[in-house]
Amino acid sequence: MTGPLVPFREVVLKVHSRCDLACDHCYVFEHADQSWRTRPKTISDEVIFQTAQRLAEHAAAYALPSVSVILHGGEPLLAGPARLRRICEELTSAFDGVAALDLRIHTNGLQLSPRYLDLFSEYDVKVGISLDGDRAANDRHRRFADGRSSHPLVLKAVELLRQERYRHLNLGLLCTVDIENDAHAVLDALIELEPPLIDFLLPHATWDDPPPRPDGSPTAYADWLLAVHDRWQELGRPVPVRIFSSVLSTLNGGPSLTESLGLAPTDLVVVETDGSLEQVDSLKSAYEGAAATGFDVFTHAFDEVAAHPGVRARQLGLEGVSGTCRRCPVVRSCGGGLYTHRYSSAGPGEGFDNPSVYCHDLAALVHGIEARTPADSVAPAVADPGELLATQEDLTRTLLARLNADLDGRGGERWAAAWELATTLEGSAEGGRGLDRVLAHPYTRSWLFDALEALGEDRPEAGRTAADGLQALLAAAAVRAGLDLRVPVSYRDGALVLPTLGRLTVGGPGERGTVLVRATGDGFLAGRADDASDGRRIGAVRRPGPGWLPVRGFALPGSPSPDHGFVIDDLDPYRDCFTAPAAAALDAPAAERLAAVLTDAWALIEERAPACGARPADRPMTLTPLTGLTPGEPSVGRHGYGALGIGADEGVGTLALALVRGVRRAEFRALVDVTDLYAADGSWEHRMPWGEESVPFSRLLAGTYERLGLAVFDPRYRDGVPQALDTLEGAAELTIGGKQLISLMRKEF
């Protein structure tokens, strides 16, 4: 098996190999592997020390920021407080200065007492307790060897952990599913204890030893969990439930949150009481020796275990599941199920090359949670253009806040003063509207990207460039708001540029300096910073003045103002963010000619496809002339939503096609910016019907979205769209948001 080793970030340390309960569903004592019988009862000092040293070396070699160590058994509390203290001391000492240490213990709780919890508080050892629900549910499996109930003692342990002085140690409750139990009663009993987390676990089973299904239903476990889910929803989701959170995360393009679901590679190793290094513990349910590696902490490094074929098999992601699973659309969420649950000793899938024995349950669970999750609650921007604009503006503000944080003083007094002014503008109604307008300007995003890159590369001019850009934005915002504020703005090469407004000549070529900008009733005043007066009136927002070249705005037919039309921005210094170079500033006749062609092109779009969505709704489309474009091909560059690069000499029909195509591309890219429409892109390839080539999902989705918009304008583009939609709809990469988009595309078609 090829590829880099995946380092271990989680270690299960067996500190005691016996237990004080006789749970009949325990994989350690009741399933196929009985190696516990030959292990020492308690971990020795030598194993503790060697494990701590080996693990710290592993963390240092891979520069791991943190490692989790889970104290386990049997029942780990049977090791006693003195032995547990020794373990905490050795691990803490070994990890000092190497990596953060996350210590945890999983226990049945019977031995838990203040003596243990005071020790755990000293070393910040988090505690997870196993409890299967109310007394009837818990006593179905979790009893003493003589048949006595363990429930009262477990509740006592949970109540102890809920005390204020120990609450910070509470990891939550682990509940093994039994479909004979009442789903609602189990959940209600667990929620009543107010745990920080509930973790439902499917009972370990294989194809050789399948789980009980009293009614014969292939989805009995999914039905039980969905009954829990519905009750959980009804109660207002009072406690996080890991299995539900994991499915929702993967449905929305995020990672799995549990080892039992999802395609993330395993990063867990087990250290037994004798120092043996083993694979994930649940493999003991498959067959005798299934978890064994032949390695131990005395003679082997953790790297050697990471390279073991059995461990590597669980690090292959999609390639590590069966062919049946790879073709299944829910594989991103279920991940083929827990590796152990795939085992069969016979048949064509001998070994672990099978779907999970819970395959039908997992599919029904994923589909059930998806059906219970309204798409607009997780991806509102897909269906609502206003929400898309809002999320795009939120993204710009987030980037601005990140720039402020990353500067960390490198912007100097100029940045600090500008940031204070931004706060002032934000605090007034007029200033807030002006600031909103310039932050919504597409090339504000381009400036932010450049400034963040400069900081990341530690360029010496990074702080100055950031301050220059923010000052120009704030001056434009103040002018738009008509606020009587003096804003210093740097100029270069003799020109001052105010984003969304225009360019003012203030000096000769190559000259640079600072001017003060102050709004007036119908424009602004600008004067040099060393001039004691307010300066002379040398610019106006809507009326050209000496040396002033405005950004040109044009209203579309039937629109109330240029704010509902388009602007030709051939002045902004950050407009050169497309794949093709920006054209030089247009002279007045050329700008008027382009505006006339644009108006006619929009009229043609409205005539042929009035509902194609080419006209922006509540702010102007920013159009920037570029050179070297293929006719009819716009450019969507590295900027915020609402800008297109177009050819300056296109005919009406060609430009209309370019606008429709460009609007669709820009809208799709804006959606991808703020919504996870797909995940695991590139894991599969799909045939593109109109090109006969196989492409990643992202390319097929983007091409279909664009082609669908073009088809409304020109029916010839309809060819292949139905087939593409069918392919997309059955693809494993789709998230809930992506499925919502496909549904809207079908309605549009």
C-alpha cells in the first residue's frame, strides 16, 4: 500500500484487563477474541514508561499539536488510584514541551468516587460513562455476574460527575443500542442526566455473527435510531448526539465525527496491559487475533504499527471500502460502516471486503436524517438570492476582520486610525450604508486577498498596502454617506482612486503622497495633507470636475437608477484580477458605445429569456473591459460577487451570450464560496454528456448549471442537460445543499 503514513493521534491504553460487570454484549470478554485471558490484569510500570516515551517520540516526529490517550479496560478504575496517578504522571512528563496531552477515561462508573475524580481533576482527565438508558434498558445487558442490577451505582457515578466541582470533567454518556428497548424511554432517561454528549453505538457484529433482528427488518436499527432522532427533535435537541451530528456534518460536506461512520483514515492504536500494540479494539469481535500486529512498545516504534497492512487498510478512505460501497451514494456519510462490521469468513468478500452487516440500517439512517433536515435550514443561499448576497457580504466582513487580526500591529498608526474610523462609520445609519456599499464592491475582496497574501508571505510593504486600501474604502464610504469626516488617503502615480466612485488626478506621473477627503453635499473636497485648509474642490461624485474621472453607472430600461443597472469600472486598481488583462481606461466615446451595446444586449436577454436572472436585483453589476477574450466568453476572476470581465468590442448578440454565461458562472462560484454543494470532489469521475469526457463532479455541476442558464437564452444548449442532471442527482458527492440546487435546476429546466 502506498502513500504517507497517517500518524496516531489517539491511543487506547489498556490499564486493567478485567471487569467488575458481566455485560453479555462486551466485545472484549464475550466475542471471538479471548486474548484477555493471557494478559496481565494491571499495566506495569515498565509498560507505562515505555508507552509514554514511544508516544512522545511519535508526536515529536510528526509535530502533532495534540494526542489523546484514553484509559480503558476491562474496567480501568480497577487499576486503582495509585496506578492511575502513575500513568498520568508518566504521560504528562513525557509530553511536556512536545505536544498537548488530552487524557480521557471510559468507565462503567461503578468504582467512581471523589478520590478518583480529585485525581482526574488534577490531571484534567475527562470521564465518559457507559449507560444504556433507563433501568430496564441498562439491565438488559449491564449486570453483575450474579445478575444484580448495576443501574443504581451507575446513576450515582453520573450524579457525582454532575457536581459543580467535577462537571468540567464530564465527557458524556455512551449507550449501546438494543432495539428491544423503548427508544423514547432510553433517550428521555439519558437526557434527564444532562450529559454534554450522548454517543449511541451499534452493537458489535459481523456477517458471521449478525446482530439480532427480532422482527426480521433489515432496517430495524435505523428505525430505532430514527425514533430516537424524532424524540430528540421534539425535545428541541437538548443534548448533542454524536451519530446524528456526524451524519449531518457529512451530508453538508463536513467531516465524520465518529470512527464508526465516514471515510476519514483511522489514527488510533491500542496498547494492551502487557505492552502489545494492536489495531482498533473492536476487531476482537471478528476472530481470534484480528487486532494483533505482532508489535509491542519495547521493541517497536509507533511508526511500525502505522505501516502494518491491517492499519493501512483502514487509512485508504474510499479505496478501502468494498466495490458495492464505492458505488453507493451514501458512502460519504456511512463510510462503509465500522471496519469490524464488514467481516465475513467466507464468500466472495472473505475478510473485510464487504459492506457493513448494518448496510441497510446505515443507508436508511442517512436518508432518514436527510429527509428530516430542511435544505433551506442548512443552505439558504441556494434558494434565496438575497441570502446569497448577505452571505457574500458576511464573507467579505469576515476577511476584513481576519486581516485586522493578522496584522497584529504591523499596520501601524495609519491602520489603527482607519480601523477606528470604520467603527465610527459602522455606528451611524448613513455611515453604515456607505460602508456596506463599498464592502459589497467586488474588488474590495480582491484587495483583501492581496493584503492577506502579502501578510502571509511577510512582505515588507504588507502593512502599508493594507492601510492604503482601507483608507480608500473608508473615504469612499464617507463620501457616499455624505458625512463631514476628513479621511486621509494615499495616492500613487499622481492619482487618487476612491473605490466605486472614480479616479482623481492630484499630481504628476510617479508622484505619491496623501490627501484629505471630505464629503460635501454633491461631491467631496480633496486637499493635500500638508495643507492647513480643507483644500480646494477638485472632485465630485456625480458631476465631473477638474481631473476627475468617475466610475460610469447606467440604468437599465425600466430601472429606477444606476444602482439597479450596471457600472463600467475601468479604474479600480484591483480590477486586474481576471485571467485576461484589464483594458486601459476607456475614453468617454468608447464608454458610451459600450454602454449602448450593453443596454441592447440586456434588452435581447429580456426578450428571449426574461426569467434567466441576468439582471442583478438590488445592486449594479460591475463590468470591467478586458483584452484578449474569446468572443462570447466572459471572465470570472478572483473577486467578490457581482463582477464580470467582458470584451470591450463585442456585438450585441455575442455580448448577450457572454452576459448570460458570465452571470451563471459568477452565481455558481458565489454559491460555492458560501455553501458546501459537494464533498470528496475528484473521488469519482462522471461523463459530461455534451463533451463525452469524464470529469470530476465539480466540473460537471458547474457546466450543467451554466448550460442550463444558456439553454433558456438559446435552446441548443438543452442537449445533454437531462442526462447530466440524472448523473448529478445520483452522485455520492452531493450534500443537502447540492441536492437542493439540483432540485431547483430541474424546476428551471
